[in-house]
Amino acid sequence: MFGGTELAALRAIVGDDGILQGASVERAYDCDAYTVDRSSPTAIALPSTTEQVSQLVQWCNSRNVAFTARGAGTGLSGGAMPALGGLVISTKRLNQILVIDIAGWRLLAQAGVVNAHVSRAVAAHGLHFAPDPSSQSVSTIGGNIAENSGGPHTLKYGVTAPHVLGCKLVLPNGEIVSIDRHEDSPDLLSLVIGAEGLLGIVTEAWLRLTPVPERVETVLISFSTIRDATETVAAIIGAGILPAALELMDRRILDAVRQAFGLEFPEATQSMLLVECDGDPVECKREIEQVFELAKAPIEARLAQSEEQRASFWMARKKGIGAMGRLAPTIVTHDGVIPPSKLPEMLEFVYEVAEQHQVGVANLFHAGDGNLHPCFYFDDREPGAVERVVNAGEAIMRRCIELGGSLTGEHGIGIEKLDMMPLMFSEADLEMQGWVRDAFNPTNLCNPCKVIPNQKGCIEHRRRWRGAAT
């Protein structure tokens, strides 16, 4: 714990109620939603301005204290875990929308603004913020930028990066800079987005707003096998249709959502697709009719007849992970990417790996762009359970790489996939990434031990994290 002099200095920056410390605080902030790796912070700071964030970072530098930015803690790869302890800088109080520029289709938000609140603020003007991670009702803009978050509508509208126009960044030395996109200068903004907090702390961001589609059609299609669903995905993409969303859920997810929220579906259902088309009314209607025609042996296909019914369809997808609490006390959600054409064989492999390692698995994911989310459910108090989950996850990630895919589509590397980076990048690639980090963060005090493997001072800690729930 920090001593009295240190606490007094921190409170002078953020106020008496802006510093949290103690056993309960350590427990609440020792991990994000990737709960099998934990490391306790020394204290939590709650700044309310960019200037306060800068002063906190300068204080950490002057005392060689590690610091980690944290938004809502919904990350799924350990990116907000305070790996070497130190100070967690929470953006919870940076929660203001500062400017709404309707004519310019843009908005300036602090990093702690909840994703869904951005769209809510401009809905009356027929605009919205397109990136929609499934955690959007609680996840915040700063975290979305750090992880370059995606979501169900990524297939058509893209991940976070193309929807960010500029940001204010507190560098790892405490300097405050503004970064914008300029055609005649290096694109540093794209370097910061998705850097998982290694290059500094984003405190404000200009966000691009998108017109609400003129028409939206949403359908739920039930199948008696998961292969029928994956082959339907391949047929839709192969026909040149670009849905706004194309999501797949297997029977285990559906059972959990039925238990938690009363979702109804035919008893023979083993998988379900949620397909959404939007845009020009005529084109939208044509696309959804094609989807019906391309469905492989569907049991049932239901087209939403109202906005309320559409919301109920989306509830099955958005609440799926939370509903899995009905199946087990601990969930680890993975995030590999493969070519969509490889979905049938990849899902069979996922189930085989889960059986081999004796862990439960359920699947719900962005099928249209091949972004898998195998969800392992287990009890981390059971001896050996965490190790089995880690080994199963690594087997699946290796297979994604073998099939021409990637380690992550939107959850990031963090701690979870740190050791697997050499599967995807050469030694020279990783060295170059290290140079970039060191150019911004030479002391490695800013979110240490993340993304880039073999960092000095982190090896012993990783030995404690890996395969050991505490």
C-alpha cells in the first residue's frame, strides 16, 4: 500500500474521494473480464480531467510506479489487469460528452463515456455511433479505442478505427498531445487505436457519426445442425450479400438464454443465425429475401415484424455471454479469426478440443467475418480446470493461424495471448513492435507486460498468472 505521504500527493491531484485503496479495492480491480489472470493494484485513482491524468502519470514516473488505464473492465484478454501492481487510472469520471456537431456528423466524448450513450445522445438527429461491441451498454469509448473493438455490425460498418477522427492522448511521460488524421502527415492515430494502452492513455476522442439506416430487416433462422448454419453463412457471403450483421449461436448458448430470458425456439434447434440487412428499402428487402432462399434446410425462419421484436431477437445475441452464468461460475471467451469458408471444420475442431480437455464450450460469434468466440465455461476452483482451459484455448488459436487466420479480431492480445504472438509474428516483427512501444513508452511503466512477449521484469509474474486462478 502507498504510505501517507504518497496518498497525500495523489489526493492533492484528484481530491480526497479520488483515491481508493484496501483489500476490497484490490479484489475489484485485480482483473478485467478475463478473470483467470489476476494481479492486485496498489491503489485506484479516479481523475475527472485530462490534466489530472497527466499529473498522475507524471507522479508515477517520478517514483517509478507502474500505471494501467481502466475503463469499464469489460475487456476479455487481461488488458486492464495491473500486471506489476502500481496505480490503476480509472476513466470512470471522464464521462462527459463535450461537443455534439450534428452538421459535421461528429461528437467529442471523454474516454469514460459509455458506448451506447453516444448513439442515444444523437438518436433524435437520425445518427448513431456504428461500432457496437456486445458489452456496449457498459463498455466505454477509451476501452473501445484501446482494443479497436468490433461488434455484430463490424461486417458492414467496420471496427472502431474508421469511426475515430482524433483523440487527446496522455503520453507515458505525462505530456498531453492531440492526434488527428491528416493526409500530409504520418497516421499516428491508427497506431494508437488498438495499441491496448501501451502508447498512452486516451482521455478524449472525436467520433464519426453515421446516419441511421433508412430500413432494417432482421431474421432469426433455426437449424437442426451447426453445419447447416455455417454452410448458410458461406452461401450468403458467396452470393455477394453484405449483411449489416451475420451472427451464429449454438445450442448451448441458446439453452442458457432460454433459461435466463425465456427465449423461444424449436426444440430440434442446434444452431441459430441472426441476419440483419439494412440501407435502401428496395435493396434491403431484396437482400433479406435472398437470405431466406440461401438458408440450408432451416427448421424455422422468423422475420422481425416490429422494432420491439427486432430488439427481442438481438437480446438472444447480446445477452448470450451473461446468460452463461447459468452454466458455470467462470467463463473465458476466446477471439480467433478464420476465413468464413473454414467455419464448418473449425467448429468441429472446437468441440473436439473441448471434449479432449474436459471443459464445456458454447459458441456465439460474428460468423460473417470469421471472428470466432468459443466460450469455455467451468469452475475455476476445481483443481486443474484453469490449466485445461488455457491449453484448450491455445490449441484453438494455433488452429486459427494454421487456417490462415489471426489470434484476435477485437478482444486484443493483453495477457491472454501474449505467449502465442510468435505463432503469428516473426522475431523481427516482434522486435519492430517493441521499438514502436519503446519510442512512446521507454520505461515500460505504462500498462507493462502486455501484447509483446519476453519483456524484462514480467517473466516471473507470468509464471504466476498462467494457469493459476487466485
